[in-house]
Amino acid sequence: MARIADAERARRLARAILSDVLLYNRDTVREGLERDDLFERLEGHFEEARAYFESRVEPELLHKENFVDRAIVDVLICGSRSVRARIW
């Protein structure tokens, strides 16, 4: 399978990967936001997501934007605004 070389496709891939993390870990995301320890709770999932993303995207593209971190914020954090959390 060819690696992704287009930034927009890379953004979509990162968002899809993080959507899966949210789908399968909704309760853990909620608890992590409520207790302000989201990154500790999902550290293994984030590492796995990042490794998979990096295996699918051209290395030159990885240095242009932090796609996975942006997707974490957009999909997991902003997408969970209904959760009572100290960050909002």
C-alpha cells in the first residue's frame, strides 16, 4: 500500500484513527476529561495511533504538521464538550 503524501488525506487519516480511539474508549475519554488525566489514561492508545499513522504517511509530511496531536484535540477533546471538565 502506498504511503499518503497529501496533507489533507493525512489529516483525514489522523481524524479517522482518533475517531476509532474515541469510539472504543468513550468512557475512558469521559473519565480522563473529568479527572484531567486524559493523556495518562490513553497513553498507550495514543502511541499506537501515532505509530500506525506514521506507518501510513510519507516521512517528509510528518514534519510539516502535527496531524495526530491536532486530531486528538479536534476529535477527542473538542468532540467531548458535553463532558464536565475543568478545561472548560
